[in-house]
Amino acid sequence: MKAAGSVESHESLRLFCALRLPEDVLDDLCTWQDEHVRGARAVTRSNLHVTLAFLGHRPSRELPGIVEAARAAAESARPIGFEPVRYRETRSVGMLVLRDEDDAATAVADDLHGRLETLGVYRREQRAWLPHLTVVRFRERPRLTPALPELGRFSPSDAAVYLSRLRSSGAQYEVVQSFALGG
């Protein structure tokens, strides 16, 4: 990827903002996936995250404002604590739904959504933001009933703006810029 300052303004970028996970949590999740995900495609280690806002295709000229909005929202974050509470499947993904201690991550998501809406690059979904980790993708629902991973309480390592590149093997995510939580 070109540096954010050198991206041509007419390019379209597929973007999202997310909370990244610490290495030990990623280790445990990958071990859990190896043991419990059968008949579906496990999300690769490098793609595991908690999405705050999916922006879709945006003109590259909007990237600096999006990066600034994510930085400001991350800077204002209180300490975040997550814990897996259930496994859930939709028509194409399986996820771990997370308990959001003191709604701290929800506050970051709400703050970010407001900043992105002000920029005119995002529209909130009708449903409330759900803290979750997508752990598996599939074409046909496998109806898994895995035991929850024993992660205990964990905190994200930081927040980031990601570029998503669609490939025949699945999406490839690249961090555009990351930010410490709480400044």
C-alpha cells in the first residue's frame, strides 16, 4: 500500500476501523479455532479484530479525515474489557459475542460513528453496535456449537484504520494507521 500521504485522490479504498487484539489472545483464539471450527473457514490470525465501523469503498481523499476521526475516538477511550459470552452464527459468519465491561468499547464505537457521520463518510446501522469477533466464515451454515474459548477478561491492544483488499482466497487486511487507546 502507498503511504496515506501519497495515495492518489481518485482511488477508491475499502476501509474499516477496528480494535486490535493482543498477541496472547490471538494465540488462544487460533488454538481454539483449530480445535472447534470444523466444516468452515477459520478467520486467519491477521484478520481477527473487533470491528468498530465498516466504511466500505471510500475515495482515498477522505482517508486523512477518517484516520483523524479514529485517532480522536481512540484517544478518548476509557479502559476496555471484553469477555466471550456466546457463539452466534449468521448466514455467512460465526462469531464470538463479547461482553463489553462498563460499555467502554460501545462508547468508543459511538464516538467514532458520530465523528465519521460528521465527515459524511458513514451512516449508523439501524441495529445497535454489537461487540464481537468474527472467527469463522462459510457458504453453508455449519451450525457449530463450540465451547467458548477460555480467554477470560481481555483488553484490545489498540485501535486501527484498515484497508481491506478482496482476493480470491478471501479478504486481506492491512493496517493503515494504529492508535493507542486512551491517548
